Amino acid sequence: MPQLKSFPSDFLWGGSTSAYQVEGAWNEDGKGPSVIDMGNVVEGTTDFKVASDHYHRYKEDIALFAELGLKAYRFSIAWTRIFPTGEDQINQKGIEFYNNLIDELIANGIEPIATMYHFDLPYALQEKGGWSNRQTVEAFALYSKTLFEAFGDRVKYWLTINEQNMMILHGDALGTKHVDADNPMKDLYQQNHHMMLAQAKAMSLCHQLLPSAKIGPAPNISAIYPASCKPEDVLAANTFSAIRNWLYLDMAVHGHYNATAWRFLEERHATPTIGADDMQILSSAKPDFIAFNYYNSQTVGESSGDASDVNSTGDQQITIGEVGAYKGVENENLLKNEFGWEIDPVGFRTTMRDIYERYGLPLIITENGLGAFDKVDENGDINDDYRIEYLKQHIEQVQLAITDGVEVFGYSPWSAIDLISTHQGCSKRYGFIHVDRDEFDLKSLKRSKKKSFYWYQTLIANNSL
Ligand code: BGP
């Protein structure tokens, strides 16, 4: 083992959630419906309506986060609490809720990290074409300005769009609708272009309105391995890296389209229409850091050239192949979790190095964690040793990456508290804090600390593994 560098003394040990997965209160205090509320996420529980009831219990939850020792809490703001129809009228009750949440965090010494948009597009905007409609860019710009003005005096870290790349690549799993059936891919990449513009406008506005705040994108980035050292497999991995990872970060950081990704779109007649000022807007916006989510690596091989390449499990961490470009394959060197996601801590270090070498910006990990069917034993304890093991192995790699010279300023695993999985219900749990509810039975919603809670608490207190 090399001599390890320590975690910086101000390292942001965090915990993450998103609004629709944790808050509940889906139609309270003037909140409008989002695409999630209207059932765009096809599988799994219908119960995002109550979720973990954090909306009513945020004080109790933040007290637990403080006891856990969190230095930061990454949450998302529900666009439809602020603008019930996505634009036009501001809902003051929504502003009030996040004011209270932010104040409570600060009173407990926890740095708020706010995601502006985490999958829950306002349904009213979806009805007008969603991200296919360029007007959504303006709605997002207005929404972001409203957030900066309302919360910018206290929120120093902003994340624009959660996992935009997963929304494009796994639209079916994450509720991204295609409107143009003739060429769904062209429509998707038009949506993508609009989200890029929305993000760029938000980043520029943030710097204009809040000179001391920091803002960055939050894609899901992972190392991509070739299935073998066969050159065609390596080329397939190179293509997939461009489509899955670099398209998003090259645009966010440099304001241009990744050449390989652009060619991939040209070949499929799927390049977006670019407005006269778009490239200027995109290239003048700069992030201050890169936030990214990491659960596993991906392995791809050469395309077999037919439909068998396309695997659509509806799961955002299992590669859907693309005829003529790549197909997802299993990596036999890796173990899998109960949901078939490969576990690859070393790939995490590779990913951090790759991002830092390409962009030279500080990194924060905004999601990483293990979904599992936790069991409450007869004493009421939850012994989630498997989760501790997963987190430990990944945190070791963060420290190794820091030792490699990568600038990492925070690690905020998924999730601070149990919440509803994106499409696998509430029995797939991730939290340090257990929430007593089942898929269809809300039970007591009581909070209790898992074994991982005490483990993470010690780690944070020592600022070391
Ligand atoms: C990411 C999302 C999160 C979260 C996580 C775990 O893609 O940003 O919202 O849900 O994955 O995924 P899942 O809930 O499907 O297990």
C-alpha cells in the first residue's frame, strides 16, 4: 500500500436524497404534479405520494443527520413546489418549506447542497412537450433564478441536473418521454440539447447573481471497460465512453459537442437542431466543480450488428446496447449486488482519475451506495454489514484517488435516509437510517439507526477510515 494522503480537514462527508423519493406530501401546500406523480416511471411502487414523509419530518431527520455527523446534505428541490406549473406563478409555501429546511440544516452545522432538478419535471411542462419544447429552457432559467434569489444567501453549492445522461440513455426507466415517434433518438438528443442549454443558463446566472456560490453538473459517470483487448472491443468502449460520459461533461465544461458522440448522432440522423446563439450560451457557461454519481463500472464489446445488442432491462445501471456501436456485457471479474448491479470499487478510482485528468476541476461524489433488502432483527436492529463493506471499499478508493492527486472535496453517499427507489419500490433500501414502512403499508414511518449509521458516524468523527 502506498503512503495514503489524509482526507482534507474540511472534507464534506455527506448524505444524499432527492425530493420525490423522500419528501412525500406530493400535493400539499400548493405543490403541482410532476411527471413522477403522474406515473411516468413505469415500474415499482406507486407510493411516491408519502415516500419517507420527510416533508413533515424534516426536523427529526435533520437532527439525526446532525447526530450522524454529516458535514453536508445533498437534497433536491421539487420544481413543482416552487412553480406548480413549472413557470408563471411562484408558490410561496414551497419557498417557505425549503427556507425552513435550509435554515434547519445550517442551525445544525450541515452544509446544504441543492440539486435543482432530479427527474421530477413539472407535468404541466411535459404536457407542452417537456424538454422537446425549447420553452422549457426558459422555464428552467426562471426557476433557477428564483432559487438563487430565494436561497442563494445560504446555499453555497448548487447542482444543476441530476443524471441528465441517464435520463437520455435510460429514458424509459426514468420517465423521459419521447414525443417524436418517427425518430425517437433525434427527439431525445434535442431534449438533451435543451437540458444542456438550461444548465448553461443556470450556471451563468448563478455566477452573475451569487459570485461566491459554486455550481456544477451532476451526471452519473463510470469507467467503461472493453470486453477484451480486441481492438474492436476497445473501440466500442471508447464510443460508449463518449456517448455515456464525455458528451455531457465536455459540454458542461468546454461548451462543445464531443466529436465521437456527434458522429454517433450523425450516423443515426439524430443530431439536434442548434439555435443561432446556442453555442455561445453553452461555451460561456463554466462549472466550478464536477459532481458525479457512481454505482458501478460498465463493460461493453463490439456490436454484433443486430437487435440482440439491445438489452432493455429498464434498469438505469445495466447498459442498453446500440446496434453498430457497442453491446453491454457482464464483467466476470466483478461481484454483483442483489439487483444485478456489478460492484467495482477500483473502477471508482479509475473514474475519478479520468474525470480529473480530462477537466482539472475539483470533484464531489454526490451518489454512491448499496441498495439491499434490509432486515430488522428480533431486537429491532438492522445489521447492514454488506452496506458498510461496500461503502468502506469505495471510500478507500476515494482516499487512493486523493493520494493520486485528484482533488476530491466531498463524498455524499446514497442515501442519507431510506427512501423510495427510482423504480424498485421501498424495499430496495440505501439509507443509514431505516424508515418503518412497506411497499403498500405505511406502518409507523418511525426512524431507526442502522449499524451503518454508527460506522459512518465514527468515520466522519475521525475524518478517516
Ligand atoms: C440514481 C438516481 C437516484 C437513485 C439511485 C439508485 O440513478 O439519481 O435517484 O434512485 O440511482 O437507483 P435505484 O433507486 O434505482 O436503486
